[in-house]
Amino acid sequence: MRRAILFLMILSFCVFGVCTGCLAAGKNVETPVRQAEMSNATLKSYYELSDPDYPHIKKLLTIHDFKALDQLFSQRLALYEKDVRYEWLLQDSYNIFTPDEGIAAEDIDAWIEETDSFIAYAARGRFLTQLGYSARGAKFASNTPKYKMKEMAYFFAEATKDLQASISRNPRFMPAYACMIRMAKATSMPFTAKEVLSKAEAQDKRTFYVRHEYMGTLLPRWGGSYEEMAEFARYAIKYVHLNPLLWSLQGDVDADHGDNYFGRGKWDEAIASYSAALKFGDRLSWLRWRALSYSRNGDKDGAMADAKRTLKYTPKDDSARNLSTTGNELGLNFDLTANTSVARNIAADTKTYLVFLVDHQIDWLATRPDKGKSVVDSNETKIERTIRGMGHVCVQKSDLMHLLQDRHLALEDLPQPERLLLAKSLGADAIINARITDMGKNHIQNMYFENIQIDAISVNTGATVWSAQLKGSVIYPKNDYAYTYILDTMENELYSLLHSKLKAQFPVPPK
């Protein structure tokens, strides 16, 4: 009898344990989504509560009301001590102390002389850190002259003294640690970034900003690796119950992939990478770059959606407001036309294209160091993207280049019949020839303009499958953007219009 009772107890325990495990597993499946939501809620609070009032801080410093400055920062530190959502208010307030913000070193020196406070030393430490970065420049260390590295080392050494003085007076002031980590990222220091992080965490395990700064030191371009970044994110989320925003650190690896793809103009890959990062919670930089990726990929709806999502956090963001209403960062309303002609009887059987040649007739482009190659390459990419967006296939341009190299042929010199034969041998149904016939700026009218002619030619008959004449212009009186950036934005709009018109004119969707 006892054995039977014992057996039933064990059986009940096992069944209950399994069921409980299932429930726990089900709960864990929902946890990432819920954690991302909590991270977003915290981020929203960070921005809502972060109004540093730079003019007021700068005024207090300029009139030498140092006691009021000390009191202001002590109050903001106290707010953060009670509520982690005030971390960015504290950090943003501290960020003003740089030469770029018009801060004078003499005022900070006088501040230290009068009050000897932790924030005064921290302010000078940040000021000197920025001087060090400015002396170094933006190039990689291998491309930076030694004298610039020495200048940086001098400023960093002086900044270290001040930041350590600040921490000794108040070890709970997290921005000072973040500033030291920035220096350790740029060059060899008497301390490592990890050592600074450990000291910061010993004082405050809630901090997001210090960990975010540390994550930057683990980027591959700074000598780290994606494996180290992922490992640090897994470690940091142990403290997510103290600060939900820490959950978003898991997206940094994917976001860096997105940055790399964005820089290379690979919009689809950039969008996918930023989307993967955003699953762990929003960051405004990730939303911004994904919105721009959508915009440059011809997806206005995607760009506008991300811009509107950004405005929920920062309603005064002009760039996001422009994107939310026009689908482009500049907020411009382009005058666009796409005159297209489609031979429906041929188009129905044309499924594979080869963008054979894109060239230009623009004098000022020809005088550039690359002879306009970057513009040509960009248009090739946009044409291929348009074709793929219609459900068609594009032959890899590299296959054509290898074939030309093997046969010792020059792309530009080939007559049309030979182009068609080569394309047919590569499996294409049609080739694309395109030419930028006009492009530039009318300085009198402040008008940017561009015209592009595109022809798709059947490899079997030599007949035109479809053709398009794209024309775009826009008035933009400011000089805060480069020619090519405005023209590139307009090109994206033109190709988006082309995609819509061709899709409507093609007889049936390709199989």
C-alpha cells in the first residue's frame, strides 16, 4: 500500500512538474516581446523626462553662478538615484561641457577653483576628452599622424586626472565613468574600459549609458568582436529588472551589421538587420537608419511608418517629421514624371534581365575623380532593385564582367548585336541600357534636376520590351546638403515612380 501511495505521489509530482515547466516555457516565449515593450516604455520616459535646458546651464556657467550649477546637478543626480528613467536627463545635462557647445575652459577652471565640486571636475574632464578627440581626428589610428596621437594623449591624460577627481568626490556620478570608457576606446590608457565598467557597476548596477558606451568598445572596428558584444549583452540583461532598457543591448550586433550595409548602399540587407535589432526594443538611431533605408529603397510607406514611430519619442525631430509626411529626410516635394512604354506582347515572356550598361553625358560628373562611377553604380543598383521589385530576375553584373574579361572585350565598345548575344549566353531575356542625359543644379533658380533614359531590349528580336524617360526636379534654396545627396534622394523617388508605372502596365505578373 505504501509503495502504491509513493508511486502515485512520484507520478503526480512528475506530471505537475512537467505541466509547470510547460507553463514556464510558455511564459518565457512571451518574455522577449514583453521585455521589448518595457524597454520601449522606459525609452519613452527617458526622452519625456530629459529636458536639460542647455541655455540655462550655459548661462549659470557664464555668469559664474557655480553654487547654482552644483545644486542643479546634485538635484538631477538625486532624481536619477530615485528613478532610473532620469539617467538621460543627467547624461544630457553633462554633455553640454564641450568646446562645440561654446563652453569656455576659463569658466570651468574658475568653477573648480571656487567650489571644488565633483561636477566641476567632471565637466572639465569631458571638455578635455573632447579636445583629445578633436586633436586626433576621425581617421583610423593607422592613418593618423603621430603628432595628433600625442596631442590626444596629452588631453586624455589631463582629462583622466579630472575625472578621477570627480569620481573620488562622488563615485555615484555615472557620466564620469562613461567619459573614461570613451578614452579607453580610442587609445591605450592606464586603465581598461572593462576596469572602468566594473568600478561603475560596483556603484550602480542600473546604468544603461555606461554599458552602452562600453558596448561601443567591443565593436570589431575598435578591436572587439561580435561574439564579445553578444556575450556582454547576455551578461547585462541579468540586471534588466533594474533597468528595462538594458534589454535593447542585445540588438547592437544586428544594428552594426545594419550600419555596415547602409554604408554600402545595400538597403534590403540594412532593413533586415535593423529590423532584427529592433526586436529587442527601439533605439532612435536604429529607427532613423531603417527609415532612411526604406526611403532610399523606394519604400515610402516603410520610411513614413518608422518616422512616425520616432516622433512618439521625440515629437520635435525635424528629420523624422519630414520623413513622416514626404517619405524623404529632406521633406522635399519633388516634381517627377515617368513616361513609359511597354510592349505587352513581349513583356509577358520577359522574366530575366541584365543591366548591361549605364552611362552619363554630364560634364561636371566627368571631372570628378571617379568620373561619375559612383553615380552610375548607384543607378545600376536602383534599376536592378526596380526590376526585382516587379518579381523579375536580374543576371549578376559580375557574370558579365568575367565573360568580357575572358574574351578581352570592352563593355562600352560593344555594338548592340554583340551585347544581345552575350546577354543571351548568360540566360537573360532582355538587356537594360540606361543613360543619364541631364543632371545638376540651376543656381539662379536653386533647382536640382535629373533626366534618365532607360531601354529594355529583347535578346531574341532586338525589339524594345519597355522604355522609360524619367524626369525630376526640386527647388531647394539651402546649401546644407551636397548636390549628390539631394540628387540621390530624387533618384530614389524617380525609380519608385517607375516601379509603380511599370507594374501597372505589365500584362501579367511573371511566373
